[in-house]
Amino acid sequence: VQLVESGGGSVQSGGSLRLSCTTRGYIHMRYCMGWFRQSPGKEREGVATLDLDGNTRYPESLKGRFTISQDNAKTTLYLEMVNIKPEDTAMYYCAVVDGPLSPCTITNLAGGIADFGYWGQGTQVTVSS
């Protein structure tokens, strides 16, 4: 299984981007999915999760600006970002866990990936002021 992110790029502050994460291969059950980001010198940060039932979670600081979703075929995960800020500059990674994981929180997703999940290779988002 491979997760392939796309949609990153350079954008001005206040702009919008939609990141995509396409699955190549078969994932039996997408119990918990999400997006993370990491900037040079900073720790990896979770930005959104989506569980099997369609429930979403976001850090308080990102609510209202980031939206996670997936397509009806459940093969592509999206991250819609609006009103983008320079501090959103980072490499963005998608992740999917193919095993029971509840609740689908950022902490649980980060831990579950090591046991039965997948990471994408990342897509860079650069925001200029």
C-alpha cells in the first residue's frame, strides 16, 4: 500500500489549498485517517483526523481553517485549508490506520500507525506573507 500526497505548493497568506492523499493498493478498513505536518526544527504536529463514522477532530488552533474529508470511493483523503498563514508552512503527511482504533484522536493515530498503518511521503506547503 502506498499513500501519495499532492496539492502542495506556494501560496500567499490568506489563500487556500486543497491537499489530496490517494491510496495505491488495498486498505481493508480505513478506521482512522489524518493529516500531520512538520516544519524544520519542529516536532510533527497532527492537524486533523477522520474516523470510520465520519467524525472529525482538529486542534483548537486550526478549527475553522482546516477541513478533512474523503471521497465517496474512500480512496482519497483531502485536507482543505483556507485563510492560510505563514505558520502553516510545513511538509504535510497523510496517514491511514488499517486496524481498530478508537477514538480516532491525533495521539492515537500517531501511535497506531507504527502497528498497522501507513504514511504518505509528504507534500510541501509554503506560505508567503
